[in-house]
Amino acid sequence: MNIKTLLSRRAAIGSAIALASFGLAAPAMAQAFPTKPLRIVVPFGAGGVGDLTARIVAAEMSQSLGQPVLIENRPGAGGVVAADTVARAEPDGHMLFLMSNGTAVTAGLFKSLPYDTVKDFTPVSTLGTFDIAVLVPTDSPFKALSELVAFAKANPNQLNIGSINIGSTQNLAAELFKSSADIDAQVVPFNGTPALISALRGKQVDVGVEILGPALSQIKAGAFRVLAVTGQKRSTVLPEVPTAVEQGVKGFVASSWNALAVPSRTPRDVVVRLNRDINAALAKPELKKKLADLSIDADGSTPEQAAQLLASDIQRWSAVIQRANIPKQ
């Protein structure tokens, strides 16, 4: 064997060893994740439902991941600031975004965004859903959703439906109610839940469309009656209250949800690891109880299911925004 042949064989063997070493290194790198504390960027202020959900899940994830999972609140601008922070982050799984149905609404409400809501994020898993309710004062003449719809049909534009800010999920749910029930009614937006609750108690509006959790104390105190919830199924908090669809308002399905997402270029094995830890946390009875106390149904998913939920909600809420002639921001 000549020197040239021997050197060629040695080079080939060296290349094979190098490739084998690389193949072994990739899983080892994945197993090492995480290598530092994780951060969940929350597009809401501290103390709200979204913030509390993130903190409850983060505490459990910290235990299984072996690293602190910190919460970073970046409210404002419809969640755009928080989302852009994560979209621009290093795609290594250490920074996550608390995505929600509001993220889907923003995609249809803004003329332009500094990121692509679908292409620049990889949803990891949903965290939970929380119901939206149709509320009236307890002394309201309306005892059922069908009575409310009948009144609105007989008296066009005489029914006032209260919601919070224009473009919010609650506001769009009120618009969806109008189109689904085929009624002419006025949607009156208020600057936040406390203002809406005060207006409903003071009978400045006939009916309110609001997330169930913040209104639950008023309901339990006897100030409000719940005519319907708007999820796919009845609320676990008020199982005696039928859904809007059960009462004949087809298409009136609207619920809020939260999910965790990472930058789109995050390695698949890191996404899988995060998904596993999130779903393991959501399966714990004590965590389910904590979320249930906030009127949230713990509900994990696969990354693909979370991505499908985001895409379908963008399409649905964009259509509602267009029908309601809500100007883009």
C-alpha cells in the first residue's frame, strides 16, 4: 500500500469518526437544555388572569427543568411589544411568549406588525381556556338568551350590549353575538372591566359580554344573572348555565385562551422538551385547582394543535373585525 492510499484511508476514518461524534453531540446538547434561567414575556400587567396563569405554570416548570422560570411583564400596544421582544430573541428555548387569543386579534386589528404572527413563532402548548359570559342584572326582564334575542329582533337597535375596549376579545365576542343571532344592536365599549360592571349594575347597558372570572364575584353576590357562556362546552364553574349554541345561537362560540410560544427557529427537540414539561405541569391536580380558582380550565396541547388554534382564531377574528367595520390601527 502506498503512502497516498494510506493517507486517504486515514482521512476517511477521521471523517467518519468526526461525523459520528457530531451525531452523538446533537442529542447531548438537547439533553443539556436548559443551560440558564428561562423567561416568559407576558403582554399584560402583573396580577391579571394571564399573568397569574403564567406564574402558576412557571413555578411547576422550574421544578422539572431545574432552572428558574422568570416572568417579565411587558404590557401595552396590544401585546405587540412583548411579542416583538420574543420574536427577536435567540431561538434557543430560553425565552417564551405568553400567547393568547389576543395575539390572534392583534394580527387582524393592526395594519402592520414588526413580526409575522404565524411565521415568527412556534406555539409550544396551550395552557388553558377561560369562558366568556353573557350577563344581565338579576332584575333584568330577560331570563334566557332566547328572550334577549327575541327582544332585539322585535326592537332593532334598542338593545345595548356592553363590552370592554374596542378590539378586545370581549368586544369582538359582542360583535360576533350580533352577527350570529342576526340582530341589530348597539355595542357600547367601556374602558376596562370595572367600568363595564358599574355600567351593567347601573343599567346603562342592557347586557354585558365579559370574561367569566372577573365577574364571578358579582354573580355569586346575586348582582348578575348569566344567560349563557360562549365556549364549545359548558363552564365547569357554572355547569348549570347552557352555552349560546345550546340555546340556538349557532356560531356564537368565543372563549379566551393562553399558550406558550418560542421563536420560530427554535430547535424541534427543545420545543418537544418544553411541551413535555408544560403538559406534565398542567396534569398536576394541585395546579389544575389553582387555575380552576381563577375560572381557567387547564388544557395542554401538542405544538401542532396550538398552532392550528392560533391560525383559526386569526382567520375568525379578522372576519369579525371586517364585518364590524372596526378600523385597523
